[in-house]
Amino acid sequence: MVNVKNLSKSYGSKKVLKSINLELKSGRVMGIVGENGAGKTTLFRCIAGMENYDGRIDTEATQLKDQVGFLPATPAFMSRITGWEYLKLLCVARNIKADNFEEQNIFELPLQQYAATYSTGMKKKLALMGILLQKNKIYILDEPFNGVDIHSNMIIVEIIKKLKAQNKIILISSHIFSTLSDCCDRICLLKNGEISQNVSREGFDALNQKMKSFILGDKVSRLDI
């Protein structure tokens, strides 16, 4: 279990996250939904140990960052590293002896090609494959469905279900509600740096309608088309 308690984050005078409280449980998928700029990525980077913050993150793990597989919304790669070398590097980082990457290449990526030359979707799939090979206990997936083709999205949903069955902790973000409703046990609405709602599956429809209301408002009706 991972307990996030009163987590806040500021950049200078700008407060990005305000007293965030979350309880992340093994075998459960927590979704974070919100508009662009709501603070989703900053929250994920704090939990993954990539940002300093105020507040606490309590966990049974001695070193939380050594148990976390973080998928950024826009993965970046060194210019002279192949897909195969990238996967090997991530395995070495977790002391995992593995190199049978072609056998596990379910996304059919060109692993002998430089990763920096991959398309946006291919980069995301390579980064996801890397953290899966690490066999982490906690998975933080920032916009995993964005920029990925529909077939790969279906595979990613099944991967999330398998991780859940393995009792992993899974945290996913999206600014599109429908991408989360099929695989999450709970969904939190992050708005202006605060958790404004935290609902179970029974409340998904009401939360979706609330999101549509404050995002759309009267914008479409004002458009002269």
C-alpha cells in the first residue's frame, strides 16, 4: 500500500498541488482524470521520487523509487541507443538478467533501430515494455493511451488487468474519462491542483457528467457553425 498524505508542490510562488491525499492499494487500479495543466504529471513525478514536495508518502517499501515503474506521457531516449539496448539498460538497473526481448516484443517494435527515431506511439510502447520487464511492484502510467493506435490500446488494457491480477499497485492518468472507466476501480478528479472527487465504479457516470459540464459549458453552443 502507498499512502499519499497532504502532498503539496510549488514552483516558486505557483502552487501546483494542494494537500493531495490518496490511498493506493495492491490489486487496485486508481485513475486520475483532469484537464491539461491540472497537475496530474506533477503528482506522478512526486510519487515516483522525481520531484521534491511537501507532505508524506508512506509505504512498506524501503526505497519507493526502486519499486516504481514510471511511464511518462512523452518518453525521451538517448540519440544513440537502440530499442534492445534501452530494454537491457532498464533490466540492468533492477539487477534483472534478461535479453530475450524479441520473444516478448508483443508490440512488434524494431528493437535494432535507434529508439530516438521511433514514432511517438512506438516510443511509448518501448518505455512501457521496459518498465514491465523490470517487474516493478508499483506502476505509474501517465497518459498511457495517448498517441497509441487502437490495437495497442487494447493490449495495454489487458496488460493493466494482468498487473491487477498480480496484485500490483497501478496509478493511471488521462484527460479523457472513457479511457479509464473500463479498467479502474476508483477515479479521482484533479482540478486546480486538488482532488475534488474520489469515486468508486458506482459513481463513474455521475463524475463523467460533471466533467462534461465544467469542461464544455456553453462552448459548443456559442460556436457559429
